[in-house]
Amino acid sequence: KQEVTQIPAALSVPEGENLVLNCSFTDSAIYNLQWFRQDPGKGLTSLLLIQSSQREQTSGRLNASLDKSSGRSTLYIAASQPGDSATYLCAAEPGGGADGLTFGKGTHLIIQP
Amino acid sequence: AAGVIQSPRHLIKEKRETATLKCYPIPRHDTVYWYQQGPGQDPQFLISFYEKMQSDKGSIPDRFSAQQFSDYHSELNMSSLELGDSALYFCASSLGSGGLAGTGELFFGEGSRLTVL
């Protein structure tokens, strides 16, 4: 059974810093890996999707990498802003025709003004 | 751009009552997923539909059922509600399912918050 772990569970940094959020998964037979942002009591906003054949994706100040062999993904946020404060979740989609993302428990990020 | 629409946004029910949640996927998306997120928990996959047929099943209780209609909207029916069913219920949609066409990128709705008293 796939298990997804996110480190750290919480992070508080001053505005302007570059930061890295880590995600690891136990079963490397994934179809893709997706990073989401969730604001308190709100839905999940898709940030980046990395297909299993890809190694990284970039969108603005965000860059996500994927290393399937080691079961790791990282989300890099450059020049952090207070508006980046949210919970960041990574989720692995299984291969083999199955559905159902397996989510990590998230990293609660606070960017201090 | 149109997003995933869920209704109702908030719902309060008594124990043993029934509830129905509705989900309208992004236009042209053929796959719908339901997730349950308890307080302080990560979302848990319940069930999915591809082209109006059940595609995969996760941790959905037997008291719950769901279906996808001809217009691709989906409904999650919950019966004999228990206190532990109180949660945020998310619907997501994608183009393609489990590697079958599309990128598999999921787009989530804002969720329906169910409170069982």
C-alpha cells in the first residue's frame, strides 16, 4: 500500500526566503505526482503535476522535481511571500489503471511578513 | 475558466439521516473522484467514475453510494449518517482516468462541509 510522507510538517520562515518542501513515497510505480495548495477550510488548488516520465515541472516561482527511483519529490518555492502561507500537499497517483491519489499529511507553511 | 462545482457548500444533518452531495465536473472532463477529508486529516479517496461507470473504489463505507450521470455530474449519497461522517467532502475531475488518456491532473472543487449532530 502506498504511503506518502511529507517533511517538515510545519515551517515558518521570513518573507523573501527560498524554501524546499519534501515528499517521499514508498511505491515507485506511480503514474504521476501532484502538488496541491490548501488554504484553511478551502479546496485543493493544483500547483504542479509531474508525470512519471518527467523529472521536473516549473510554474512561476514554483519548481517541483521527481526522482521515482528514490521515491522522492521536492517543491521549491523561490522568493517566498506572505500569500504563499498555506498547507502544501503532495499526492501520488498509482499506475496500473487504478485511481485514487494517496496524499501526504501536508506541510503547513507560514511566511512571516 | 470553469471549475469543479459542488453543492451544497454546507450541510447539517442529524445522526441516522441521509445526505446527498452533488458535483459538476469541469466541462469535457470524463472522470470524477470523491474524497473525504476529516478535521486535521489528509484527503482520503472514496470512489471514482470514468465515462459514467465506476472506475475504482477506495475507503467508501457501505452506507455510501455514488453515481455519475449522463451529463457527467456525480452525486454522493450517504445514509445512516454517523458523527464520524462529519468532514469536508471533495469532488475532483480530470480528463482521463488511471493512465487512460489525458494527463490525469486532478482539479478539485471547494468542497461540501457535512456536519452530523
